[in-house]
Amino acid sequence: MPHSIGVRLTRGITMGNERDTWKEWFAWMAQTGFRVVDVPELSAEMKQDAEEAGLTIGTFDVGHVQVARLFSKDEQKRYEALESIRQGIRNAASQGGKLCFMCLKPEDPATTRKESFDLFKEMFPGLLAFAEQEGVAIVLEGWPGNAPYYPTIGCTPEMLRAMFEAVPSPALQLNYDPSHLIRLGIDCVRFLREFSGRIGHVHAKDCVILPENVYLYGRHQPPVFEHGIKSSEGPWRYTIPGEGQADWAAIAFELDLIGYRGAVTVELEDHRYKGSVEEHRRGLVKSLQHLSRFFS
């Protein structure tokens, strides 16, 4: 089944703050063969520039700082953040935005996941009801967060089962990214089968486990004496699709079985394709070539 292949653009990685930078990236993406763009915010200008280039909008963000504050221990900060996010969703919906990207990492990384889950039950029923009224789904990113706490909720089947049971809103969906599941040791194809009705968006990112590094450092302690690489903690590293351990043929097959018709967007966090616009684009082109075998 054909799927539109896109790119996730984030400030500081692939784009600056100026409109000319967005437009130049959008033009390059369309000329290269990408059809969708995930954006850090959905303004009228960004939508216009994307559409003029021939791209459609995938996900939009509402600010990771505000999302983190939904899990603040300060009640006033929580509800101020809630209002800010509601306004961000309302603004994006007015521009046709349908998918709000969130990573539920708390403001204080020492917050336990159980504490965050309790705050999720407090804050998200109303937020999801509002999103549903606006025609927007919130898609959760499964990045577990930074060491040593790994505090993000919504990453593992155990937690997701509890979240969907506690807040069963259809507006709560998942951004499926196999790279995070691989690094956590979770079967990424079985995950698709279990949560088939909740897949709202797909990130094409891969991950490879490094056996020698697992031997040297183990699974949970980063290296002490060696210089670490970006987008890695030692025993694993993120890669572009096709250069890690994800079986993209199996993933594409499962997505077709569950009836997924959305985009597959490349989130490039492979250290070998960073450092310059040229290197980043080289990684995106290689990603598109690999994904096109399965999704277009």
C-alpha cells in the first residue's frame, strides 16, 4: 500500500527561525521526492509555504516545555501549561492540523513514572476531550527520556495499557517509532499488533544494538572513559532506516494489515549524517531510497 514519505523538521537540527530557511527546506524536500513534513509549529505562514512547495502537513508540536509542565508538582504551572497547549491545538486546528506530537517527559526528571501516570489521569481527560472537539489527535512519542531516570511515560506496553484503560479517548494515539522499542528490547512488530488501533503516525528511524559495547558497558551504564557518540548511550545507537535492526518489510506489512493510511516520516538522528545541511540531506536521501522499497 503506498504511503507518503516525509521528514520531521525540528529547530536547531534542520531549520532556523527564518521563513526563508523553511521555504528552502520545503522546496528541497519536494524536489527530492518527499511529500509530507512534520513541523515544530503550525502557523499560517508555515502551512502556506509547505503547500506551495507541494507538501502536506503531518504532525505539529505545541512546545516541549509546556508539555513537561503538565507533569509539574506545581498545580498552577500545570493548569497554565494546559491552557497554553489548548490554545496551541486550537491555533493549529484552525490551519487544518490533525496530529499533535507529544513526548510525555516531566518537568522534573526525577519524577517517577507512577507519579506522572497519576498526573496524566488528572490532566489528560479534559485535554483529550478538547482535542477531540477540535478534530485533533495527540500522538505520543515513545522516547524514554534521558539517563539516569528515563522518566517519559507512554513508551512501554505496560504503561500504555494502563494509560488507554484510564483515559480511553480515541484522540489518544501513538507515534510509532521502532528505534525506541529496539533500544528498550521491546518487540516492535508485536507492539504494532497489540496497539494496532492506536497508531496515528509513524516515524522512520532505526536503531542498532552494539554487542561489543554491551560487553564493555552493559545495558544501563554509559561509557566512562570513551568519548560517546551523539544519539547513542553506548550499547545502542540510532541509525537511518535500513542500517539498523528494524525489519521494514515486516513493519510495512503489519501497517497494511491494520489499515494504516498515514505518512511515514524520517526523523534523522544518525550521528553519521549530522554536522552540516549537506550531510543531513544525504542521510534523508538514503532513508527515502530504502523506505521507497516498502512504502511507495
